[in-house]
Amino acid sequence: MRENVKDVDLEKGLPFTLKIEESNVHIVNDIVDKFAIREDELSHIFVNGKYCGIGKEVREGDRVGLFPKNMALMFAEIRDKSRC
């Protein structure tokens, strides 16, 4: 994935933040396509801190986290049983 992200100084370390100012980004897949990332390279996707899929709608101000397979992580959501 890192080969596809141009104009970013990766020597400063990871993670890094990109600001996307394009009106044609409506779902996570639009971001993945923009950076020519193959779907099979992705392990986990988060929008605003919530685990989601590649078809998740995104809006201005959303924070999207894309994790490659070599950075796979275990995800667990703890729910407050009293609020269910």
C-alpha cells in the first residue's frame, strides 16, 4: 500500500494523515481507488473509529483508517449491556 501513496514523506513515520479535498469521494472504495490500493491488500477499515466495510459512505470531516494486511489487528467492540 505504501508504494501507492505519493507525495507523502514516510520517513517521518507512520501513521500519517492525508486530507482529501475532492467532491467525487462518496464511499471508502472511492478513496481506495484514488490511491490504486487493491482490496486484497486491506485488512481493516475504520470510519470515525468504527469498523466498517469498503462500501461505507463517507462525508466531509470523516476520518478513515485503512490498515494493510501486514498491520492486521484484532478488533473487539465492547458494548454496554445496560444500553442494549
